[in-house]
Amino acid sequence: MKVLFISLILTLVIGPVYDYSKLETLHPLESKSDHKLKVGVIGLVHTHVHWILGREKLGDIEIVAIVEPNTELAQRYAEQHGYSMDIVFNTMEEMSEHVDVDAVTVFNTIYDHLNVVEFFAPKGIHIMVEKPLAVSIDHANRMVDIARKYNVHLLTNYETTWYPSTHRTYELINNDSRIGSIRKMKFYTGHPGPIEIGCNEEFLEWLTDPVLNGGGALTDFGCYGANISTWMMMGEQPLSVTAITKQLKPHLYPDVEDEALIIIDYKNAQSIIEASWNWSHNRKDMEVFGTKGYIQSTGGNQMVIMEDENAGFYKGDPPPLKQGCHDPFALLHKVVKEGHELSAYDLNSLENNLMVMQILELAKTSAKENRTVYWEEFFK
């Protein structure tokens, strides 16, 4: 029941997600308490936080502290998820004085990601933030420098990382070569709008703020396609980025764009990202066109594949993700407690997400200046 409840919450807030009831049976870790990852949750104003608060107790992580100055919000979620208010602190400083943690998961504003890294990295505490990594390339560069200086892991979490269809697509392209080399990728990410889908007041207050969120739909949903494109292209540096943004609902979102089109141009491929707060429904869909075939994925599990035009299309059936790699917190445990190393330009990696921020920075500049922006203008 908890699994279904998590899926329902995430669907209402951020759109359709992978049905975790289809996962292989997950068994709690039969291990000593010191094998558990002691986690502090920093902020409750990002409603992706329900993912960790409502997660089944699998024995791999333990929430030992929460930082949230909004007591009413903390109490509301305590009643919903059953944690004790005794573990809630007003500030990171207060939490640090009373509780030891191995890592923190960050669910405050995107602008505050930098503050969290500045505070916890010097203490040797590992960090996972919600997408995107930062509000700007300046913040991102500072975060990367700090994380590397203090040798801590700094991971970025995306819902689409945990879609079986995402991983099956990568395998078909880069491991099996069954559709040939990538020529074009298309991403359709968004929903009817944060107000329209009923995001709570605490979320809306910063999600629609150009400073605290770094933008509107371009930041909120453009990052997904940039993240997966970087992985699929194995970290290849783009040649240029072109973007167009629109404000179709200024009466609802007066300060940010609610529509964005981003084109990432590579040497032999293009990635087209449609990021929107104007879709008729929640969607995180992807198409990949190769020199031999085609892949279409709708959400986490539905795939249509063509490897040969004469043979036609067939329905794909992506296998569920395995335990230990099935959600962000299991991965965080593997990285911190088991020394698991992320592959180059992994979806969660620092290298990938720095490139995501570079792409978003060029996209913002392109939209503002109404022109294609070339990589070498900004990044040598």
C-alpha cells in the first residue's frame, strides 16, 4: 500500500511515474544498523520530498533529521508520514549540533542548493539535490568546486532516472547498437502547470520565482532532456544551443516563462526538448531516431521499438530496475556506504549535471537574445 501511495502522490505533484509495484520483490537489508545510511532531509518545500518521506523501510537508509523552519508544514507532513517532530530542526546549524548524518537529501529551493553544499561539504557529508543541480552556471561551478575540494559526493536526482524505459533505451543505443547511431532525440516533458495540477503554496512560492528556481518551465522541465541527452551522447560537448520561450499564461505566471523549446546541436545529432507548463496532461516522453531504427517511450514502462522498417514496430517491455539501483536513496546508499562509482556522465553524476547547467545557461541566453548561442562563446 505504501508503494501505491507514493506513486499516487508523485503522480498528482510531478506527473506519471514508474509503478514501483512492478519491481522485483525488495527485501530489507539484513545488516547491522551501522550499514544504514543516516540521512538528513534538508527542506520540505519541494514536494518531491514525499518520495523519501513515504518510502518503504528497506533497511538501507534512516531519516535521522529534518531541517524545516516552517513548523506548520513540518507538522502537516509529520501527520501524513508518521515521523516525530523531535527530529525536526529550524536550521542546518541546529541540526548539525545535535545529529550526525552520513548524507543529506535536499528538498529546499534550487537557489538554496549552494548554501547546503557550502555548509555540509566541509564537514565531509555527502549530498543529493533534486534536479536541476543549481539555478545558474555560476552557482553550479561554485558547488562543483566545493564538492571536489572536500571530496564529497554531489548527486542530482531526476524522476526519469528511475524509469526502466530510460535505461532500456540507453542499452539499445550504446550497448546493443540495435538502432544505430543517434541522429535525433526528442523529449516531451511537462504538465498543465504547477497551479493547475494543485502544487501546494510552499512549492509554488519558489517554483514560479525566477531567482529561487532559476526560471520557469525551461528550468523545471528542460533539465530532464538535457540530462538524458548528455548520458545518451556519453558526455559529448554540444556545438550550440537554440531556445525559444513563451509566456502563454502571464496571469498565472507573471515572472517566468511557461513554455520552452530547446535545440541542442551536436556534431552528428540533435536533441529537441519541449518543456511546458501547458500540456493537456502530465507527460515525460522520449523519442530516439537512429541510423537503423527508432525508439519511443511513454513514461516509465511503455516502449515502441523499430529495428528494421520491413519488420515493423514491436512493443518493448523494459525490465524493472534491480534492488540497490531502483531509486535515488538506494543509489545514495550504494555510493556512500559501498563505494559504488558512477560511470562517466551517469545521469546522477556531477559531470553530467554540470553540462546540464551549461546547456540551460546557453538556452536562457539564446531565448533572451533571440539567436543561436555557440558553446565556444561561453565555455572553452
